[in-house]
Amino acid sequence: MTPFQLLMKHRELILPIHQEQKSIPKTYKKLLEKLPEIKTIKFNTFKQYMPRLIEIADQLGQEIKTIESEKNKLKKSLQENALVIHDLKIQNEQLQPDENINFQPGKKIKVDGWNVVRGNDGYFRANRKIRGKVISVYLGKKFNESKAQEKIKIKMEKLVLK
């Protein structure tokens, strides 16, 4: 391991000691006591690399602050957007009339030649007899005629391909 790699590896220990000692020779002496691996680095080498280590640590600190501020801004924006989405969902539910009220279990309605039925379980299905077989299409818990037409169209395309 090169001297600089060793310093980078232990920078979290070295930098606070340097801030406390406020000089490179005192930092080196203190590190000799606390970090036995530092003995592999001569003082002159340590003296040359220490300013670079401090400079890199400062740059990393600035980048971390910038990233954290951006992260906080994005979190705030995300929370605001989540609130807006929640409010819009509530408004959407209030504005859409409940189409399920008209349906009684067993009551039928026609969509594109298919019989739409709400079963006793509360789910809507579209049924049609094709080539002697009853074909069924699941429409969901809430009935929406445009979605029903879309699902029926998809089912018909699949039947044509068979």
C-alpha cells in the first residue's frame, strides 16, 4: 500500500488529530502513538502528502454538503408531489360518479354485444357466446364502459388469432 493510500484509508482518524494539533509535525507524533501503521511512512513523505489529504478532504466535504442539500430539496419536492397526487386522487374520486350504484347483482347491460354482469362477489364480467362456448372477460371491481370496451376489444383480438 502506498503512503497516500494509507493516509486516505485512515483519513477519518488523521484529520481530526490534525485539527486538534494544528501542525503537521505534532500530528505525525500523535499518529505514531495511535496508529502503528504510520511508522511505514517517513516524516518527510507524511509532510508532503498531508496538505493534499487536507485539500481532498475539504473538497469531499463540500461535495457532500452539496449532495445533501440537493437530496433535501428533492425529498421536499417529492413530499409536495405526493401530497398533490393524494389530493388529486381524492378530487377524482369525488368528481367521478359511482357507476356501480346502478348495478344490482344479476342485472345485465350490453357493451359491444357482450352482456356485462355484476356477480354476487361484486366483480364485473362481460360474457358472450362464441362458436357454442361462453367466453368471459374480467372487467374489475368498478365498471367503466370505456375500459370494458377496451378489454373486450383485446379479448376479441386474441380470439381471432387462435
